[in-house]
Amino acid sequence: GQVGFDSRRLAMFGGSKKGLEDELFNLKFVSKQLQRESKKAEKEMIKEKEKVKKALEQGKHDIAEIHAQNAIMQKNQNLNYLRMSSRIDAVAGKLGAAMKMQKVTSSMAQVHPRYLLLSQTFLRSTLISWESSVLDLSAFQDHEVDG
């Protein structure tokens, strides 16, 4: 039935509300890590640009080209980290909204039993949406590794 469907979905993400809260925390944590890595890559890019300038001033064009390639690589890495962080933030936002809505609908169900069905229906559709976002994120990660 419908309840089993929701239970299976919840089990995939930690098995309980606490598991979902842990997932939300982990998503936010990973996003912050990616943002830090992005800043590091940006600093490295700036250093490489300075090395390019210095090498050009010394007439070392081959060395300047290597540093320019490194700067481009760091810039791309910076953008990849930011893109991944943004996607993770979007997934975390969806999950957070779903958890808040679940709390509200659970409170409503205590007031009137008909709201229990609403709560289950909303949770089911939200978890499907969340799963879809996670799959999209996985496809993005696979693409980044390949590309």
C-alpha cells in the first residue's frame, strides 16, 4: 500500500526522520567543503596567472604557456566545484522543504485525520522528486569524472 511505499523510500535515506536530518546535514556539509575547494582553486589560478606574467617578462614563453594551462585548469576546477555545490544546495533545499512540510502536515493530521492522507501523498511525491535530484546529481558527478 501507500504506507509501504513511503517506508521503503524513507529506508533508502536513513530509515527515519533522523536519517533524513542527517542526510540534510551531510549535504550542507559537502556543499561547504566544495565552496572551500573552489576558493582554493581560485587562489591557485591567481598564482598561476602571476607566474605567467613573470615568465613572459623574463622572455620564457614555454614556461608561461605551461602556467597559463595550469591557470585555465584551476579556473575550470573552480567552476566545477561551484556548479556541484550549487546542485547540492538545490537538493538540500528540496529535502529541507519536504521535511518542513512533513512536520506541518503531521501536525494537521492530528487535528483532522483526513490530512494524514495528504501528508502521505505529499511525502511520496517529494521523495520521488528528491530521488530524481540525487540521480541528476549522480549523473553530473559521473560526467565531471569522464569530462
